[in-house]
Amino acid sequence: MSTIFMSPDWFLGYDVIFELFFFIISLVIALYALKVYRSTNQKLAQYFGYGFLLTAAAYIVQSISNYLVYSKLNTQICQIANLASSSTVDAIGTYVYMLLMIAGLVVLLFVSLKSDKQRTLWILLSASIIAIMLSRNPMYTFYLLSSIYLAFIAWHFVENYLKNKQAITLTVALAFIFLWFGTFHFLISVDHATFYVIGHILGLFAYIMILINWYLVKK
């Protein structure tokens, strides 16, 4: 199981930059949502902030893991931690990334369901983590669950746009549609280097849309 070794040689290092960008935008959105929660006491805003905070953590873990694999520092870290190889570093980083990301998506799905029952959140979260940890192919299970959750989240924001026809809701809907496409294609070719790059590019478009939405809201 690995993500970084799917990257083509010419893309090595660029994915680290992409993931840092995703981390920054996710963190900005998370902090803004939590600020809204402190001002309005809206629980959905709080969960929305937590969801993006978890995705931000996932991206920074993935970025650091990828950087360590690429850099000369990886050899030193392997010696200190008594790790066998860079693939071990990557595997650990990938597992942490998947668990944080799926947790973030579960929280965002919970927000889109507009449920007020926390047990719904904990059931979804527990079932998702157990499914990934016990799967013979954790990465495939992760992308499958992510695709399902993102499809529901995207549809939620599409419905919001169809109701009010506002630019803000349109940008959010487009963002999650891009994220869904960026995740779904891994299901059909999880080991293909080209799809690894496409996923990052689609993610870039998605987070640009999220950044535009944040700007419109702030404005």
C-alpha cells in the first residue's frame, strides 16, 4: 500500500507543494468556520470546521510523509526510528493520512445530513475506520468510501445551489464535484501514475473553488 510510489518521476516533489496548498486552504476554512461557530453558536458550523481541520491534518501528514520519502532526511529518520526503508515511512504516512481524511469526510457528511444525533457521526466514523483497517486492500476501501461520501456531500451542495441559485453555493458544489472526480478515478486505476497526477490537479481546482467561496463570503 502506497501513494507516493504511484507518482511519476517528473511529478516528484510537486505533489508535496500541492498538498501544502490543500493544507493551507483547509486550515483557513476550518478556522473561519470555527470563528463563525463562536459568533453564532451554530453546531453545524462547528462540525464543518472540525471536518476541514481533520482534512487539513491529513494533507499536512501526507505532504510531510512524501517529503521525507524524497529527501535525504529520510535516511536519517529511518535510522533513528529503526525503520527498514522509505516504503515503511510512506506506509505509515499513508495510513495516518487515510484515517484523518476519512474522519474529515465523515464529519462533512454528517453536516450535509443535517443530523442532530451524534451517534450517527460515531457510527459512520467507527464503521469507516474499521473497514479500512481490516480491509485486505486498505487504499481501495479508502477511495471507495471517500467516493461515496463525497458524492453525497457534493449532491447536498448541488441541491443548495438549485434552491437559491447563488454564486457562493455554486462554487462549493463545484469544489466537491471536483474532489469527487479526483477521488473516484482512483477506484478504476489505483496504481496508475497518470491518475495520481490527475487527482492532484482536480484537487487543485477544487480548493481554488473553495478559496473563491471563502473570498465571496468574507466580501
